[in-house]
Amino acid sequence: MSANQTPPSATYESAFLKACRREPVPHTPVWFMRQAGRSLPEYRKVREGIPMLESCMRPELVTEITLQPVRRHNVDAAIYFSDIVVPLKAIGIDLDIRPGVGPVVEKPIRTRADLAQLRDLTPEDVSYVTEAIGLLTAELGSTPLIGFAGAPFTLASYLVEGGPSRTYENAKAMMYGDPELWADLLDRLADITAAFLKVQIEAGASAIQLFDSWAGALSPADYTNSVMPHSAKVFAAVAGYGVPRIHFGVGTGELLKLLGEAGADVVGVDWRVPLDEAARRVGPGKALQGNLDPTVLFAGTEAVEAKTREVLDTAANLEGHVFNLGHGVMPSTDPDALTRLVEYVHTQTAR
């Protein structure tokens, strides 16, 4: 254990952290991306009338929302309730999360002069995160808390486009047309992201996930040359803490090996690639996370169990497996279907 690693905590022997470390587990651990969210009536109730970004800055509310799916579903890990643009808002970027649209940036970053908007993130900028995680770890006990952040490419996409995009033409135009500006933008975002993750780990998060939600828009060559070094910088910055590092993106079947090589201990897999094939692409020495298609949950219990069995069968020979969906829980998902899914995976994989 290096000097700045924390000693084993109450969560160290949890099924989730053991799976991340590729150790034998009592059952396959389960958590869901977006498990704390609109699928839960109790979430909709406590969020009523409170804008998304404001809700991320209220420690008691963040604590309650983060705990809701743990109480309801008996998942094996909590994920910190936040949004990938929170650190950008914290350093003063003029942005808002518009219902039905997503993050909208008032002044997109298109020139070198625009980089001045991106100052360093300090723990004081996000003191509400430290406070919320303190409250959470006290409540969670032996259940691990996953911290998270958006990866440099996905954050850059929002900042350059000015909001969500299907084509990323402005971001890619900068990447191809002004590679030096692109590299400086992503390097700055890597520092901000690493600082945000460090705050979460130092406050008590037991693992972290880097969401590169839109990395699937890139070819392997472009990812390797223009994006991967910056994600690798983030993972390297938190390596000394000894907490598992998870890396996830949507539509990243062609990038799975690279997502691992960037510095992840666990590679998240979306529903498009079976886990046995994903393991072949990623190579040895990594756990995998995934990968039930979120839409399966609308199909009734019998279908959910059949498709879950398929996922578990493809995961049978993995070094480590954390069961998850292949993307986030959809807002109209029946929460009881998620509760039954957790119970099913636990029962089917009990060792």
C-alpha cells in the first residue's frame, strides 16, 4: 500500500469491490447506471420543483437520492448522485441543464481565447460534494459508494458544441483542424476531472467511474491519438489511491481494448457486444461490467430473466464481473422490475 492509499475500509470485503479486484465473490454484484433517478417515484417527489444542477449542490438531497435505490433494490453499490457537468459549473462555466434537452453551454469553446474559461477546480469549489459523501458513507456502512466524472472527450463535446449533439461536427472539426487547441482543451479538462475525482475519493468514495458517454463516435485511431492520452492522465492521477477505476462509453465495441489500456481496472460494456467477446477484445487482467440492454426491462419478468441468464452465461469465465445494464436506467422503467432483477442475479449467482 502506497503512502497516500487509505487503509481497507468497511467496504473492502464487499462483493462489488471484490469483483472489481477480480477476487472470488459470494454472488455477482449488481448496480445500475442512473439507478438514482426518474424511474423512482420517491426521486421524482424529492426533486419536485428543484432544478437538476441545484439538486446536485444540496448535500442532504444528494444523500437521500443516492440512498434511494440502495434501500429499494438492494443493489451492491451506490453511485454518487451528480451530473458530469457539475465540475464545469463549479469553475464558473455558464451552463444549465434544460429538461428534455440536457446540458446547454451559453458560450461554447471554439477558440484559444475561450480556454480562459477553464480554470483549475479546487476542493472548495465543490465543498458540497465532500459534505454529501461524508453523510453518505456514514449511512452506507459496508455498501461501497462509486464516485464519477465525465471523461475529457465527452465534456469537450458539450463545451465545443454548446449542448448535446448527434454528429459532434464542431468538436471533431477542432480535433482534425486545430489539433493543438484540441489537445490543450482536453488536457485542461483532464486536470479538472482528476481534481473532481480526487475530492470524491478523499471524501470516502470506494471506486470511481469515468463516463466517456460519446466516445463511440470516434474511430479507434482518432481515439488513440486525440483522446486516450487525456483519459489516461485522469486515471493515472487517481491510481495512487488504490480504488478500482471503471471506464464506460456507449457504442464503444471497437474501443474496448483501448478503454482498458487507458488505465481502467474495470471496463464497462454496452449491450451490443456479448461479455465473452468483450473479454477477448479487452484482454486479460481486467474485470468487466455490464451489460443487459436497458429496454429488456420493458418486456416482462420471463423475458428479463431469460436475457439476464444470457448475460450471466457469457460472463461465466470472466476474471471479474459486475452486473449492470448496457447503459442507464430509462426513466419509464418499472422500479419493481429492477428490484426483481437484482434478486434474480443474486440468487442465480450465489456461490
